[in-house]
Amino acid sequence: MQYVSRVPRPPLDRLIDDLYYLEGSPPYARLTLPPMPAALLIVNLGAPLRIRAGTDIETAEYADGCVVTMPTRAYDFGYPPRTRSVGAHVKPWGLAPFLPVPAAEPCDRPVTVEQVWGRPAVAELRDRLATAHGPHEMLTLLEEELMRRLRETAGLGLVRHTSGVIRARYFGETPKRRRVRWARWSCTARCRWTASSRTSTTSPDRCSTGCPAATSRWTRAAR
């Protein structure tokens, strides 16, 4: 698996932990994505993804990608034998400026990117991504698209401020400690479903934020 990621430029970095590119053959066909304080945006460029959400019995296919707001239930997430996508690991409140509806509405119900941004816009974005020269250009295109769609959201600043006050009061976290802990927690969680963060830009045993790489705990758990 090739996995490349980077933190987006301001002001997106206040909403998104990182943008990523993923390509290759997953080490396993299906995994469970646990409930977590994070959201997810995937623009798919390969065969459809297969997701069974919450209490659903049937698995649904997502050809163009998916948008997952902060889940309260576990998801069964399936990759095709060969996958290719770009996406964003989003902070709990981070999807709100990019959605046409309140983020609570699609909770535990993944929606396609087409449902969020419309078929013509998503088709054009996927075409530009598919013809881009390498992962870094693809991440730049995704970043530009997100910047273009960024809009003011009433109450978002209050949500961010309140969450910071709660953490500082009850957990004694400074902003710096919170950033480090959050980066490592969210990376450990997403290492569970990306299987590994090993690329030419990261070492074999640790990912870029310092969490244990998937070569140990997550890979063994998936077998």
C-alpha cells in the first residue's frame, strides 16, 4: 500500500487533520471502523468501496466515494482488491462547512460524495484527480476543491472553543498537548483502516505522528 498524507494549509487545518492519498492492494478485504470523534471524506478513483453502516443488514457500494460524519456505531468497511483514492481525515466538527445539510442528519448513514456536491462537480473533480501527475498534485487538487467549497457556518467557532475549554478544564490539556494527543489518537484510529502508514516518506515502524504503525497491533488484529 502507498499512503501519502499532509496537513492542509490554513484555514482548512482548523477543520481537517490531514489530506491523504491511498493506492494499492489492502492486506485484508474488510475491516471494522469503530465509533470515534472524527469524520471522513473519500473521493474514490478505483473500484467501488463497500460499507455496511450501523444496524444495516446489507452492504452498499460507493463508487464515487463517501462522506462519513462522526460515527456513533461501528462500520464494516470493505476495499476492492486494488484501491485508489484521495480523502481527508476530518475533525469532529470539520465537515459542517462542506455539507448542504446539518452534519447530524447523515449520522451513521454514509452518503456518496455525489449526494453532497452533485454529480457534475464530482465527475469533474474525479477526472482531474485521475489525470493528475502523482499523489502530491492530487492532494493539491483536493485541497483547492475544499477551499473553494469552504463556507461560513454559524456556531462553529463556539463548538471549537467549547471543546477546548472542556478538555482544558477536565483533562488539564494545553493546546500544544491536545494537538499532539489528538494527532496520535486519530492517526492510530485511521491506521486501523488504512492498514499501514508505511511509505517512502515514513519509516517502516512508525507513522509521521508517532503512533505505532499498523505493522504490529492492527495487522495482527486483522488476520
